[in-house]
Amino acid sequence: MLRTAARALRYCGASGACAALAVCAVYVTTPAAQSAKEGQPPAGAVASSRDDLAGKLARREVQRSPSSIPGREIVQVETLIPAGVESGWHVHPGEEVGYIIASEVEMMVQGRATVILHAGDGFLIPPRTPHNARDLGPETGRMLSTYIVETGQPIATFVDQPVQR
């Protein structure tokens, strides 16, 4: 647990709301983490092998269920982005329907104008469309995303930044 807490604090920095959230996240996942083998994610965590963003941002899988659409599943994830940090350009193997819970987020989507989203704003990202989110602060950004994705595929995969024309 201490090693996990140290990693979380190193990622977020030792001050502010992010540090408190990191400690809370570690505390909340402690029972699962203790039962997990060293080096494996705790139960309920988004495994980095299934999601490139899990190694970069604090993410928590809220729920996962088969969809009524054959070959698809619905995955809901809460993401925390510290102020000034960006997700990195990535794609999803299906739609992302998102909602900003806290802070301001600069959303860059290939083929669209960059927009600033505020708490209470929603967004839609088409399948396999490169996009990047950067938290503008002043607090840690929180967003809730629901993905309708191909079953068995990674939820997020990093891609090169697209060339804007």
C-alpha cells in the first residue's frame, strides 16, 4: 500500500487536492490491492494492458456490462486529470459520451475546433477519432465517460498527434 501511495503522490505531486484524492484512492482500493498479486492492478481498477491511459491518469472503472448491440460492451470510467496535465492523443474502439464534473478542460478532437469545457458540459467523441484533453484548472479535472466499444479491445490506445490542416 505504501508503495502504491508513493506512486500516486509522485504522479500528482505532494500538495493540493490531487494528493488528497490520491491518498483517498489508495485507501479505498486497499483491501483489493492487498489481495492482488504484486504488480497487478487491484480489483475494479482499469488495467494498463487494457487501457493506455490508465498508466498516465487516475482512472476508475465504475461499471462494465455487455451491450444490446452485438459485439459491443458499455464501460463507464471516472477520470481525474491534475491541473496542467493532458491525456495525450488517443482513440477508443467505439463512442465516448462524456461529462465534465469539475474544473475546465481543453478538448482537442481531430477535425473539430478546440473547445473549453466547464463543469456541467458534455461531449461526444466518435469511434477511433484522435483526441486529447488538457485540464486547465484551477482544480483537478474530473470527468465521467461512458464508452460503447468493441468487446475485448483496449478502451484507449495512444496515437500520434494528428496534423491539423
